Amino acid sequence: MNQINYHHLYYFYLIAREGSIASAARLLHVTPQTASGQLSTFEKQLGYPLFDRVNKRLHLNSKGKLVFQHASDIFQKGNQLAKLLHANNEAVEQTFVIGITDAIPKVLAYDFVHHTMSQSDSVRFIFREGPFDSLISDLAINQIDMIIADRGVAPGTRINAHSYFLGESHLSFFASATNRDHHRDFPDSLNGASLLLPGEKSGITLGLTSWLEANQLFPKIVAEFDDSALLKVFGSEGMGVFCAPSAIARHVADFYNVVCIGEIDEISERFYAITGKGLSPHTLTESIVAEARGLLGKVSHG
């Protein structure tokens, strides 16, 4: 294969980033025909198509995702160099994008990150929330620097990512302060009680339902939530008992005006940081991982 033509690579990069030839053409101040021609030339040069064309829309294929990840690194480094030269070696603002899965309690994510944020004046942090699979896809094409999740990347998968185990927390159960029936004889008080469960994609749902069956507890499951914050809002309004990591029990009780009715140590919610594999660990990633491990370690030994 001939050497990469970086002019063609830049056309491909903008088309992939913007999601369409027309959008990229507007940024490049060229016609869509010109942008399309440059992309076709680049694909012929590589010997591979980089997009699947479905209903006139472009979708990166596996080769395209690989090329886009490297192109992102190349042009990001180029932009950083230009900023450094323009700033005459003054401090330059960086961006660091953190994805947080729906199941992660937001206050726990805050606890993991806020110390690092306070020590990083020249960094702009960008937070994105979404389903695990969607965030992993963004990580694969270099749109996210790190993901905080309640599960890691499964061994043997072809996803180009690395999981850092941060720690774990037991589960506490909560009920509205006005409902006295659940505040006695835990866990027997769960029998017949209205229960709010995390969604099926949560890392603890299977373990929680198995624990209930093993202890012959049969609550009435009234709702399931992918969003942990929404679950707590419904619980605070007396719609049912719910659980949350013991690591944030005090915050949950105070913020949602609920009462902790019991804790179980047979089930633990586990937490992970996920980054791109093969990349040198980012200083910010290392700092957040260390902070999270320290916090969860205090909880598990407290």
C-alpha cells in the first residue's frame, strides 16, 4: 500500500465525524461531489471501503472505525500543537470526555471525579450519559476518553478497551420516611412490599432477584428503571422500596428524604473505569481511578 495521503485522510475524518458528506463539505467549503470524490479516492488507495452505505446514510464499518480512531489521534495532536505554538507555551485548555452509564448513581460519579477536576484548572471536562453499549461504541472511535460503569468489558470480546476494577459496595434498602411498615423486621418486611428494581441491564439485577428467591422473599415488583436517579425519585414519593449502593447511603437518605431500612452484604455492586486499550494511561484517568479506589476501599473496610 502507498503512503497515507493526509489530505484524503482529513476529508474522511470530517465525513466520519460529521456523519454525512454534505455536512463535511460545508466545513471544507467544497461541493458534496468534491468531498465524495476525495473519499472514494482514499478508499481506493487503502483498498477497503470504510463505510457501509445504508439507505443513503453512511455508517463506519470495522475498518472505518479503526481508521477514524487513528485519524482522530493524528488531528487532535495537530490541533494541540497549533494551540501550543499560538499560545507561546502558555497553559492550553484540554478536554477530557467521561461517559457515565445510566445505572451509575450520579453522586457516586461526582465523588469519583470532583477531586481530580478541582486539581485540573487547564482541563474542560465533558460528561456524557447513556447506555453501556452506546458509550463503548463512542470510546472505540475516540469520542470518549473514559467510561464509568457498573460492569467491565467481558473477557474475550473484540472491543478495543481496557477495564479498571475500582471496587464494590454492598446494597442498602430505602423506603419513604412516611411508610413505617417497612422499617421493622428487615428483610422479612420486603415480603409483599412494593419494590422498584434497576433495569435488566444493571449489573446487580440478576443477583438481587436471585437473593430474593433464595430468601423466600416475594415483593411486588411495580417498576424497573434504567435510570438510577429516576428510580430514587419514585422511591422518595412512596411508590416502593428501592436499593442503592451503601457507599452513598447517607446522601440518598438526606437528598431523597427516605430512610435506610436495612443492608445486605450478600450482593455487591461493582464499579469500573474503561479506557481505550493500547493507549498510554492518561494522567487524569490514573487520578480518577486512584480516587475511586480509595473511596470504595474506605466503604468496604469502614
